[in-house]
Amino acid sequence: MNIATTIAEPTREQLVARAAEMFPRLRERAATCEADNKVADATIAEFQEAGFFKILQPRRFGGYEMDVETFYDVQMKVAEGCMSSAWVLGVVAVHNWQLALFAPEAQDDVWAKDPTTLISSSYMPKAQVTPVDGGYRISGRWGFSSGVDHCEWAFLGGLVPDPETGVPDFWTFLVPREDFIIHHCWNTIGLAGTGSHDVEVKDAFVPAHRTHRSKDGFAATNPGAKSNPGWLYKLPFGQVFVRAVSSSSIGALQGALDFFIENGAKRKSNNSGASSASDPDVLVLIAEVQAAIDEMKCVLMRNFAVLNEFARAGQQADIDTRLRFRFQSAQIAGRCGELITRMYHLGGADGISRGNVIARTFCDIHTGRTHVANNPNAVGRNIGNVVLGGPNADSFI
């Protein structure tokens, strides 16, 4: 399948500008997004029109096949207006990158008729897997399928024994909408708008070409390599996906800081008319948050500059480098959580109102921190073990 592109592709700067232009509407829809447990259809339509889902999609399906730095820049800008919307964009759009790793037949199954078709996921290894002629039969129920109401396919996780070693390997199974049920059970204090509902499969057949092994994602020996030979698809899956669930925290923190500065400068702290900006704790916090955001963005871009260089050379970064980069991604939500907590406390009583930008961001970032990919402790323990001479126990890097 090859879809010719006749319209000039946008630049990185143009895509980020499109995300910035959506800011007022994203803020305006945030409350409805939470109440409906779903990113607004209008927002998804705007993402489609702006080309955000094309950023990491192969050119042969009309995508832009751009670098991941552009993708994260756009995601962080969207998060300044609504973290739930940015989270769904990050998770769903990164699947267009992962599908490029699958066999060409799987890519055709999803995009041949409509290259704008979206894919949800839940990588929890919940699948009950039975090998059968031509593929597998799977059953199970998976939680946390962000944005699933907008998607016609789903990536679902399971464990399959390696035929050489017998050790269970993590696999992803690509399943069409007609083969899974959505249980609308998402009811959370943060990221409510992500609509990360449960999905259930009851004895569905998955042909072999609709599967992907983490072993291939780790080593960049993916079955989609021949049809998508570009360096973008030689990046390690574990490095790309984890940033899709951590980077929105950076953008959301920036949006909260802008609100904090604007409203803090206007608010009068006492009858004398003195501005709350005279509070030295406020002044220091502003400086610290600005510096932290700058640092986290710089590390994100630096890390992928390194990984891109390896990918362009047809190589993979060493384990120590990948572990360090994985840990730095896992730290993001926690660091942002600490800073938004201080902002929430210094915001005073005004900030506790439901729907307040600071309060919403506080809940969203702390909820994002609960994602397994945003837990630095397990990653850190593994790194410490490797540094002290032990084996690496994490293939998701």
C-alpha cells in the first residue's frame, strides 16, 4: 500500500503553532472533557485536521514520518491547555509509530481503506493466549485503554514463551473493534478526560501478522522494517512509548505556571493592595519551575538526539545509555508532581475550587505519575543492580 502525498508537509514550527492556536478551545472544553470521561470529538477532529496523528505515521500511508522530538513538542504544547487531551494524543498517536513495526499486512489491515484510523492500547500482559493454525486465539480483560472510544483497533498485551529459551516474552496483539467490548468504567480524580476504560476480548482469533514481540522492539528487528526502512522506525520501542506518557506532565506544568503567574500577579493578598507576587516563596517557586521545565525539555531532546544518531547509523545504543534515558523519563511525572504540589499550596484558597487550572493540573499530573512507566523506583533498582555488576532485568528500554 502506498498513498501519495500531494500536499506540502508542515514544519515542526507550524505544527507547534497549530497546537498553540488550539489553547483557548482546549481550556474551554476541559470541564466537559472531565465530565464526559472522554476527549471531545471536536478535539480529535482538530488533531486530525492539524496532522498531529500523521507526525510519526509512515509516509507510504500519507504520514509525515517526522522525528519524535516534533511529536513531543506538539504533545507538550497541547498539554498546556488540557493534559487529558495531550495524554490521549500521546498514547494514540504513538501507536501510528508502533504499527509501522508490524508486518506490512497488519498495516494494510488498519490503514489501507482509511489512513486516519486510530488505535488504542492496553499493554498489560493480560491475554490468555492459545496458539492455533495461522495465529493465536486470545481472551482477557485489560484496563487503562486511553482514548479507546475514538479508536477502531487496539493493541493488547500478553505473554508468549520464547520458542528458543522458553522464557515468557511480551507480545502485542492487534485486535479490531468488532472483537472487543468497551466497559465504560473510568472514574478518576485526575486525567478523567482520557476515558481510559477497560476492554474485553472473548476468544478472538489474531492472525500471526497482527502480532509484535517486545524482543523485536528491543533489538529493532521488527517485521515492518522492509516496508518502513527509515531510521525513525529503528528507535527502541521502550524509549519512544514511555515519553508519550511522561511528556504531557511537562506541558501541563507549563500551562499551570502561566496561569499561576498571571493570576498571582493580579491577585491582592491583603487590604493594603500588596500583590501576592511579593511573597518570596512565590518568587522562588516561579524560578524553580521555569528552570525545571527547561531542564526536562533539554534532557528529552538531548536523549533523542543521541538515539537518533544510533538509529541513523543502523545501530542501537548501549544498555547503560538506554537504562539512564529510561530512568530520566520515569522521573518526569514525579518531578512535575512535586512542583505542582507546591504551586497548589501557594495558590491559596482560590486554587481548591473544582475546575481551577491549578487544581485540575495537580490531579492530572499526580494521576499520570501512577502509570507504571512513570515509576522510577523499579527502573532505578534495575540500574543500581546493573551498575553493581548484575544482569539487566528490563527489556522495555
